Amino acid sequence: MDRLNKFLAHAGLGSRRHVEELIRAGRVMINGQTVRELSTRVEPGQEVRVDGQPLKAEKFTYWLVNKPRGVLSTNADPAGRPRVVDLVPHVPQRVYTVGRLDEDSEGLMLLTNDGDLAHRLMHPRFGVEKTYVVHVAGNPSRDDLRQLLKGVYLSEGHVRARRVKRLKRQGDSVWLQIVLSEGKNREIRRMLARLGHKVMRLERIAIGPVRLGHLKPGKSRRLSRQEVDELRAAATRRDTAARETTGHGDGMDEHA
């Protein structure tokens, strides 16, 4: 017997946040009765309908997409702009993006109908790392990089990088590798802007143990069973950020 939100997420209706919105909106029925309580449990043999349609459990599917610039992470756009889900027309299941990259960013996106795993990968409590390569105008000082690790205050509160690595100089700019364990809206761009540095290019190259590799922009591939298992393992660990202190290293590695 599962809670209704978990049951819907496992059935491929999207993330837990999305299915909770469906429940609150009165779009879900159990045995002909509309339910709005998130704590409702589904018992074996009960019929669940969403928008009047009987729910059929879907087989979970997991895909990796290299999102180009200019493509939206949202599943719906009234303006009809290109979306990440448009890059996987060959996937028969209704899949959702795991988190988002802003329109100007590029790189690794995961798409799945496994709402429970998607929730765990996105929620900062589980501390799943996201790795980015960032092209930054100017030359951030060592103090700037230390500040990224210490954290800055944005409108949502205090945010910080898990690790920072200077990769190389390129004229009047620098390439950095930045690892986060949370993903607030345009977080890296806003953090660096607070330090006076504009992001010129931002690419996500990994989520947990799964890496983008040499997949070309706009292309997709199915995750292997091993990759899915590794993601599940990464998403079951509690966030260890509280144990990361300056006494255990500063998280910074300068290579250039």
C-alpha cells in the first residue's frame, strides 16, 4: 500500500511536486471518489484515474540528453519554443526532465518517468553532485574561488559550491569546473555575478556518477542498467555537506 503521490510518481505521472499539484487540483480519483489529501493511500485492487482516465503503470525509462543552448527544460511552453522533451520523440513514455538548465546553458539533462528517483536526484537533502564547466569573463582570484566555497547570499538564502577547480586561462577569461549539490535557479551565474564575473558559457557535464561524455548537442542515449543503479545509490545517501569543513580541505584545486 503506497501513498498516492508516490503511487502516481511511480506510474510515470512526473515528479512528486507535479503529482501533488494534480492531487490538490482534484484531478485524481480512487474508485470513483475525488481525493485531495496527499496522505491518501492506494490499496491493492483500487482503480486510480487521472483526469478521468484509468491509470496504467508504465515501465520506467531513463534517458540522457545533451541540451543545446536555446532549448527549454520545461515540459510546456505556451510560446512553442524548442524543449528538451522535443529531442526524444522516439521515447514512447511521457518523460520529464530531472531538474532544469536555463535557456542559455547547455549539457547533461536526465529525462525519466521515475518520479521517485527524479525527486531524490533534485532534492538537496540527498546531496547528489552536479558538475559544471564554466567559462568566466575576467580572472577570478583565489579569494574569489574561496568565496564560492564559503558561499554567498542570494534571494533564496545562502548557497555555496561543493568544489571549485581552475582549468585554464583563455585570453582575458578563465575556465572553471564547479560542483554543486543543489540547483537553485541560475545559481552559478548569480554566484559569480556577486563576485563581479560574468558567465559566458555554462555546460553541465555530470550528475552524480553519470557523465555527458562525447554525446553531441541535441542527441540522446538510454542510460545503462549500471548507470541507473549508480544513480539510485548516489540518491540514497544523505547530504554530507554539513561535514565538509575547512578542516577537511578547502575544496579548491588550481590547475592554471
